[in-house]
Amino acid sequence: MKITKVEINHFRALENFALSIEEDLSVIIGKNNTGKTSLLSILDRFLGESKSSFEFHDFNKKYLASKFPFNQEEVLSAEEYDPFYISLTMHIEYNETDYIGNLAKLFMSLDPKDKTAIIRFEYVMTYELYLSAVKDYATYCSKAGKKKRTIREYIEKNHSKYFKQIIKSVNPADTEEYVEIKEKSDVQRIINFKYIKAIRDVSNLDEAKAKSQTLSKLAVKYCEARRQETLDESLLDDVLKESDVKLDQSYKKIFKDVITDIERFSYGKGEAKISVKSMLSASTLIKENANVVYSKETEFLPEEYNGLGYMNLFAMIFYINIQIDEFRKITKASQTPSDINLLYIEEPEAHTHPQMQYVFIKNIQAKLQEGRKGKEGEDEINLQMILSSHSSHIVSQSDFEKIKFFYRENDAIYSKNLSDLKTEMIDSGDDGENRFRFLKQYLTLERSELFFADKVIFVEGDTERILINAMMQKTDIANKDTDGYVPLMSQNISVVEVGAYSHIFDEFISYLGIKALIITDIDSTKGKIASNGRTYYEACKVSSGEATSNASLKHYFNNIPFDKLKSLKKSEKVLTKNAEGKWISNPNGMVRIAYQTIQKRYHARSFEDAFICCNYEFVKQHKNEFKGLKNRNVIKDSKGAYYKIANKCIDKKSAFATDILYFSDDNYSNWIIPDYIKEGLEWLAK
């Protein structure tokens, strides 16, 4: 039995929102303000044990606007009234081997082929409550005089009076058909929801000891949960009375599992090890004296003396173990685990360095399996986990196809599955499976931060990659007095070196829905006849070129003739995808292709000869100092022969780019950006 999908309506920016849930671990990623915390909040309010209630401003703004004003003079009939609500709908699948005793109470279909149940939670103004609100508002207006509130203001102030929570079992075959579930406990026997919020309050500041002993308090809670299964109470009492030494030995046994987890998740060379050490007098209770300490050789230090990152990680592991114990009802022998146990972990990366994040996500799957199976002799439980993160390091170590990407569009939040991207690429043909494999490997190993970028620049080679930040700074300086200009260096832009493979990112660009600048080379070629009579193409000057060898240009411009490619206007290089999946020119498109154009009466083939053309005197001045050059004498007599210089004189492109930076002045004012890149950057800045 498992939750397969969650649907949310009218809650904050989660309007008509849907999220698929994996059988084991779902990793939710996205930029700030893309609904990750809102998802946790609504799950908690409907499924959790907290007393958090809905606020009026939890309603989606557009939805709220559509509901007001109510007109108290024209009271709607029950048939006319459209209920005013926030909802959470959970889809549950089961099979023949699952125990369905709890779920059977909610079945709406008697068809044995149906293997789906739907539970819907609503915070709703029912028709009866609507009538009450209209009536009460009329009474209020008769007494309020000229300073009366609008009906929206009135309901906002008193909204808890006119809304209530209800639970429905919905017929999968007809979602308009349902029965109301009167007891929340009936649902809790099916779904048990727990969460661990981002740990931002574990403090290593000793100014407030009560706050600084969060780990020790968690240790006590963990101990209380495990005491019955690890030690007989009378034995523990005897140990308390004997000595700290013996109690330390007992603690070692009690905390063995969680300490093992912590070691697995965190320890690196030279790091202090965690242990739980007794600070007891004979008459002191365990809950007052179980203290987490850090050991360094023979010395023990209080928990607040360790770094915040380690404290947060250790606290997270304690929380995970405690919540799994609660799922398994370790402390409640008379109760059995729920049919489905859902654990939400929010931003486990808080205050931790990249290596700790790598280790955490690598081990969380194993911990999930351990929690599901339990110890020898324990029954297996259904345990599903949702983990939200802003960390590119966690993303890079996650199962790529279990990632859920949250994004905002027109003030609404949506989610996408990376598994859907795989399907899209494979279904497109064109070697889609291999392209997806390359994309997956590249993003995992190199550029997982792309998921969190607002804009992206794809560059072809080392030269552009090394110089792109300098060129962005130059662009910012040149446009600093332009009204409305937002500096590129202050924007969330990711730079990705892709070689000749920017076309591989076709579907991914569309998937992310972000603005993308592709900087590449025109790569002109000319046909020649080989000795066997076959035609082959070799690199040549653009002026004598017949075609391009650049696969990305061929892809994005649909193999247009070379002469047409050379003469495209700036606006024609801004692209969008049409309904058939082809890239077409569109001034409002989100993708711009930048390649060499005519500048100073010369049409360059690559970045290198474009730069030399624009900055011949700069290169000539420093030719003997540039470490990335060879055949320096060619530069002396070859003004205008930029193609020749680029091919004959550049020894190593990365060294050439570094030379440019090294001999730049403070504002990079002693050289200029080739026009095709400058125009692309100015477009991207908007």
C-alpha cells in the first residue's frame, strides 16, 4: 500500500497543484518560494498532530478574489452555491497482498479490480455556514453604521466561525461521489504523518544553555522510547545508583543504533566523535542527566562546543530515529503501526558543509530501508519519505528519476518529475535514451545547481568559460546608468560548459522553463572531394564557408542554409518551441543563440579570432608576455589575418583566456567584448 499522488487546491500558491509520490523516497527541489514549505504546512494541518489551523490568508489570492464580494441581498440557493474551500486529496494504491481492513471502511467501489482509494481533506465553508455568514453579516451591518466592514473583511476577521475541516472518501470512478468520514482516527490508522522541519534552532551558543542542550533533550527522548526494549527498568535503576562508569556502559548500549548512524553519516578524518556520557549523582533521574558530549582523545566537551553543522546533523539523525520509532509504535505496545507512514524531512542541509550533505543523502536510503524492515522479528511497515532541499550537493547524489522539480509560473506553483523528462526524451527519438543518459550524468557530476538557477549561460569551451564573468562585469559597467538594468553579476545565473553539446539540453531547457543564452561558434566549413570521390567538409574562413559543422546551430535553426544562418537578425536568434516541438524565432522566446557576426568588416569563425579582431592592438601589445601563444612573429605582420592568427598562434585556449584576464586593467577597459556575446548578455540581463 502506498500514496501515489497528492493534489492541492486553493492553498497559497498551490492552486490546482499535483505531486506524484515515490514508493520510497521523493526528493523535492526548487528555488525559494516555490511551495516546498507550503506543501509541508498543508500536510501537517490536515494529517499532523499539531494544533495549527488555517488562516484566512492561506487561501490562494486569485481564488479569494473570485469569491468576493458575496452579495448578502442575493442569497444563493444550495444548487447555486459553489463551496469555498482549501483541499488536500491523497491517492492510495494497494494490491492483493496488502492488509486492507482499515481502508475497506472507506471503499466507494465494490469492483474487485479497483485498487485505488482517494481521501480528500477540506477546510470549507459549507452551504449551511455560508447562510450563517450572510445572516450574521446582515445583522452586523444593521448595527455598524457608516464604518462597517465589507463582507470580505467581516469573514476574514471571523473566518474560523464559518469554516470547518471535513474528510471525504471519494469514489475513484466518479470524483463527485463521496461519503464523509466522521472520525479522523479512521484516517490516522491508514496514514500516519510525521515531519522534521529544517533545523535552524540547534544552537552552539552558550549564552542560553537551555537552548544549547537540544541534542541532550533529544537523547533523553530517544532513550525513553528505547528503554523498554534495550534494558529492564530495574536494571537501569540499579545502574543509576552504582556509578557513572556503569551508566556510561548502559548508555553505550542504548544509543548504539543512533551513534552508528551518526558515524556512518558524518565522520571524516580528524573529526570529534559523539557519545552520550553520564553526569549523574546517585539520586538523579536519567532525564535530567543524559548529556550529549564530544570526545577528543580523552577529553569530553559539552554539545554546545561543537560546530553548528554537526549539531544540526546529529539532531536530524536523532529526530529520524525517534520518528521511525513512533511509526513502529515502539512506545505504544497496545497500538499497531498505520498502514502507510509518511515522513517529511525539510532541508536537511541546514548549516552543513557539502561533504556532510553528500554523506547524508547517500545514507538516507539505507536508513529508510532499515526503518521499513525494522529489527529481526519485527513486521515490515510501509514507510514513504519526502525530502525537500535547496542543496545542489544533495541533488547530485539523489536518484535522478525520483526528483520532483517545483517551479513558479504566473504566481502559481507546479511540479515536474524528472522521470517524465526521461520519457519525453526517449519518445522524441533522435537517440533520446543516450541523450538522457548523458544529461543525467552531466547534471549529476557537474552542474546540479542548474535546478536552482534563474538563468543559464551555455558556453562551448574553456576560453568563454574563463572569461564569461569578466564579460558580464564589463556589460554591467557599460549599462550601469541604464534605467531598469539589473546587473548580471547580481542575478542568479549558472554558467555551464557543454562543448558542442548544447543541443543535448534542448528538452531540459524547456523542462526548467528558464531563460537561456547559448554562446557557440559558427564553425564554417567548405566541401572538398576526397581521392575516393566522396565529399568531406573541412574548417575554413566564414567568407568562403558553405555550411556549419556546429550540431547545435543545425538543431536550433532546423538546418537552414549557411547563407541564411550568417544573415539572421538579432531578433531571429531568440527562439521558442512550437506545438510540434520545433524551435522557431520569437522575440519573446526564452532561448537566444549567440554566434559570430560581422564586426570591423570581418566575420569570425570562433571566439578566438573574434576576440583578436576586436582587440588586435591589445593582443599585439602583450604577445611576448602571453603564455598561451606560439609563433608570435605571425602577429606582427598579420593585421586582418585573424583566422590565421587564431589557428597558428594560439597554443592553448585556456592559457590564452587566462592571459587576457592577467593583462586586463581594473575594469577590463583595455579590451572589448565581441558583439555577438555582448548582445547576448544584454538580452539575458533583461
